Amino acid sequence: MVEQGEVFQKEGKKVFIRVTKPVACEKCGFCPEKNRGVLELEEPGLEKGDQVEIEIPDRELVKISLTLYLIPTGAFVVGLMLGLVFLPEGWGSLGIGLIFLFLSSLAVRFYSRRKKPGLLIKKI
């Protein structure tokens, strides 16, 4: 996926790039809501006003998608199975599955905020 943006602020080595988000990114959730459309990167070669092209390699996009969707789904299934073993009657297994889903979603959200995707930045 290739997008274009503009450096609108520079603080030391950090630059802030405003990117027009495509429709596919609207519901992703990888970017925090308050910074949607803004990337904060350490790119010392860029200056305020520079036009840039930002590429997320396909492999990185697949890793992001798997992290966001597969891990919580797997945790939900594991929670259901554990619930069936320890609470075979009633709604207990669903409750444990939902708890695992919630906890894994929090873990993925924390991880995604700390890990920056491998972006390729080119000055236009």
C-alpha cells in the first residue's frame, strides 16, 4: 500500500507527516484515534513542507491484519475450550471466552501502539 503525505512539523529528529487515509484504513484501528492520519517518525533527512511517499510493504500489512484479528479470535476459542473443561454447564464457557477476547484485545492494542510498522519513506 502506497500513500502520499506532507511533513507539517519537525521536532529534532522527529517529523510529523499528515497522510490522507484511504477508505480501507477507516476501520482498521491500528492508528490511535486522535492521531488518525498523522504519522510520527524519526526521519532526519526530511524537512517541514517536504512531500513524501509512504509505503507499507504487503508482508507488513498481512502481519498487522493477523495481529489485529487472529490473536483475539484464537484467544476467544481457547477461552471457550477452557470454559468447557472447567465450567461444563451454563454460560460460564462463554464468559471465560469473552474475558480472554477482551484481555487479548487489550494486549494487541498495547503492542500495536509500541510497535511501529516497517514503513518505507521516499521524498518526492
